[in-house]
Amino acid sequence: MCQILVILALNKMNLYSNKQKWKIVLLIFALIMIGASLFISNKIVSKVGDRERERATQWADAIKKKLELVRLTDQTFAQLRIKQRKEITLWIDATKELSKATPLDQIPDFTFPLKIINENKDIPVIVIDDEHKISSHINIDFDTSTIRNLHPELSSSELVKLFEDSLLVLSDKWKIINPSFTIEVYEGLFMTYVYNDSKEIVELEKDRNALVNSFNQELVNNEGLVPVLLVDAVTNKVVGSNLDKEKLKEANLPKTISDLKLQNEPLLIDFKNGEKNYLYFDDSPELKQLQYFPYIIFFIISLFILIGYLIFSTFRKAEQNQVWAGMAKETAHQLGTPLSSLMAWTQLLEGQNIDPMITIEMHKDLDRLEKVTDRFSKIGSGAKLTEGDLSATVKSVLDYLRARISTKVTFEFISDEPIIALHNAPLMEWVVENICKNAVDAMEGDGKLIVTVHKTPEWAHIDIKDSGKGINPKQLKTIFQPGFSTKKRGWGLGLSLVKRIVKEYHHGKVFVLESQLDVGTTFRISIPL
């Protein structure tokens, strides 16, 4: 037992300071780890953001190329239609030439007109007379046999009638696409020539429409693409977008553009022909979610540290409880043998006709030792709380201390009425004694000690006020920790025992109510009523 106490005495001075140093080192290490994690995570998010902006730029270039292709196709269509109209004009002139009347004694040469007429293999033409009846047609992709397959019940005359009506309907649609020609074939006989785009132009137009549709579908359906909005720089009309339709409504479009501007600088697409578009784009939903990743990592690491701290703190407290209980039991056991021997020696001295005052004082000290032994045994085996007058318990320990401390210390005890509270008298006496002895040490054996016992509806309070040197504010949170002491020869266990007795056994609390340097300190012990 003595060897253990010697080892504790040698190590206690460095115990608290080393513990604080390790806490600081571990805290700095944890902050470095968290900072490094946040830095790396933010760097990853930044790289992903840069890649998304690069994708948006590439997408803008793809839009430019596709739109240039569409525009080139439109220009090609315009040129082909001009060429086609010239061909139709020439074809009509050739047809008109064949229709001219010639003298019987002359044989006209129709080789060239016929060649022109026969070369028309792909431009569909419908000729309508001035009575709005079909005169002739060429390069039409259906005939009466096609209609017969659909309507086998019709007669030949009905088939012809339906076929001509179909051509008339078709001619009306063609007039919308291409202007028709009306010429005078014979004097007083006018014919209207209606034509449509050639098969070559129709196929090219289908390819162009398929290209535009595929672009629009790719824009709308590609979920992996960042949210984009392509707007005409002059009119602010939407050229293409994969945003929600609600955001593209005329009333919401200005706000949508404004929000996108705040996210990223818009890209200008210049077609070098006076037409310019702006490409607005936002961060993808995945990137926005990834931006919260560092904070999630921070939360997880903090939660892990907190859980680890709570687990190790629980284990540490359990281990401390076992150490406290073991030391208390061992101390009570060690004190038992010499105490019994001293009681026997006291009885022997009483029979030797010595001064009675000597044996009386020895009996007081033996009673005191019995109380100390009882205190340690209660800490080791658990303390039973009984209802009693808390004021009387405090007064008894003050009466004991008055005769054993410096006469320069003035005691003042204040208690208006008996305060009945559940407490263990020997342990509570130990608590008050410890705090009072620390107060006397703080006053260096000269000052005033005021002990007040009072209550509120929920608590019974014991206030112990001294006129000592006070406590440094930096030490207020650590004075109850094991190993902490401001005295050169102190163990740093007194206030730790006080807190344990009050909190663990009485379910109360003990704390520094107030303290001022060179003025004094007030401790408060609170026991629930």
C-alpha cells in the first residue's frame, strides 16, 4: 500500500499537465485530419466543376457545328429550289413549244423540247385546266391501282374520279410550298402547272429534320448533361434547352436566365454571320450534391470521434470507479487493525492513573479515525442515504474543525431552520471538511470562513465562503479532476472525492459559485430535496 502511495506521489505532479498536453495534441491532430479531408474533398469538387464547364463548352461547340450544318442544308435547299424552278420553267416552255400549232407543209423539229420533257424524272407536276380539272400529271408516286387496293369495291369511273380529286387536293398543298405557273397554251386556253419538291430535296429535308429532332431529343433526354439553355442574343428566344418547361415559360424565363447567370458565366456562340447565341448553364445535380460531400465527411468524422470519446470515457469512468472502490476498501481494511490496537492501548492507559484529559482526547481521535474508516468503507461498498437534518450534519463537522485549525480563522455558521434532506451524514461531513480545509489552506491560516445552509423548493444548498487568494478563472473547469492541485504537497484527490460523493452518491452537484483573485471563493454544494 505504501509503495503505491509513493508512486502516486512521484507521478501526480505531471499527471494532469501530461493529460492536458495529450488532449491538445490529439485535438490538433484531429483538426489537421479534418482540414486535410475538407481540402482534398473541395479540390475534387472543384475539378469536377471544371470538367462540367469543359463539357458545357464542348456541347456549345457541338451546337454550333450542328446549327451550321442545318443552316448549310437550308442554303442548299434554297439553291436546289431555285434550280428546280428554273428546270420547271424550262420544262413548261418545252411543253408549250410542243403545243404550238404548225403549218401542214412544215415538219417541226421537237427533238430538243422532247429531250427536256423526258429528262424530268423526279419533279412531280400536276397540270390543271381553267375548269379546275386534271389535264395531266407526271412523276406522281401513286395511281388508280393504288386506290383500287384501298377501295376494291369502286368502279372504274369512281376510281378515276377519286384519283383526280386526290390530285386536286395534293395540288392545293403544293401551291403552299412552291408558287404555281399559269400559262396560255392556246388562245383562250390557260393551264396551271403545280409542282412539288423533287425526291432528292424531300430526302434531304427528311435528313435535316431527323438531325434537328435528334439534337432536340439528345438535349432533352440526356440526363447526364448539365442543365443548359441556349438563347438568341438579340431576341432572347429559346433555341434549345433541357430545363423544365415551367422554367421556360415566358413569365419565368427572365428569372431562369438571371439564376443561371449567377451560377456560371454564359458562353457566347458567334456564327460570324451576324447571328449570336448565349449558352447559359448550371452545375449538374450530382455536382451540387457533391459540394455537400466535405461537410458530410466532416460530420461523419466528428460523429466517429464523439462516439469514440464517449465509449472510451465510459470505459475510463468504469475503470476509475473500480480503482476508487478498491482503494477505499483497501484503506478501510488497513486502518482497521491499528485502530483496534489503539483502542486497546487507550483502555490500558485509563487503568494507569494518568491525566484523564489525555485519554479523553485520544478517544476523540479514535472516534475520528473510526469515522474516517467508516467513510472509506462506505465509498467502497456503497452509501445508504437517510433523512436527516443537513444543518446539524454541517454544524457537527464545523464544531470538530474549530478545535483543530488556527485560532486566526473566524468561523461563521448560518442556518435559519432545520433542513431535512436525504444524505449520508459521514460522507457529507467528509465533503464539508475537505472544502473547509482547502479554504483554510487558501487563507494561509488567517481569515474568515462563512458556511451557510439554506434551501429552495427543489434543492438544499451549502455555501462555503472563504477570504483566501481565490482561484484562477482558467482553473475553474479543472479543479475537480483527479490529480489537480495547487499545493506543493497535495495529492489532487480531495475535490475529486468531493465531487464523486456529491454527484455519484447524493445525485447532487458541487461547483464554484463565485471566485475573485485576492478576495475569496465560494463553493456551493446542492442536494436535491
